[in-house]
Amino acid sequence: MLTYLLNHKLITSQQFGILSKFSTCTQLLDCLNDWTLSIHNRHDADIIYFDFAKGFDSVSHTKLVHKLQAYGITGILLKLLSDFFV
């Protein structure tokens, strides 16, 4: 599925958290570096945090499955994901 999403440009090749060498820890280090450079260069640094804990609990599973179908995910993979969401 990851290959499909990357090949069809549905996620960036620098997506943190799910790709090799792009862990959430790496993301934090990358952000810290950006913020430090911004402050060092006397630029503003606005930071907004979002908490996606239990994000799939608040999403309509029917709409999510429909969106996956729209992205071209079908067959056994779609069935597996649909069963996972239930």
C-alpha cells in the first residue's frame, strides 16, 4: 500500500512516521533545526501542535473507505482495511 501511495503521489516521499529513515523522532529533530535557524536569523517561528490521538475513532469509517476507493485502493487490501476500521 505504501508503494502505491508513493507511486501515485498521494503522500510525499518525506512523510514522517511511516517511511524508513523518516521517524517521528527525526521529524522532531528536523523541526527543532528549522526553528533554531529561524530564531538565529531573527525570523518569526509560529508553531502549532495537533493531537491526532485516536484520530480514526472520530472519522466516519464509511467515508474513509469511500475515499480509499477513490484513490484506487480496491480488492483484498480494501477489504482488509475495512475490516480493520470496524
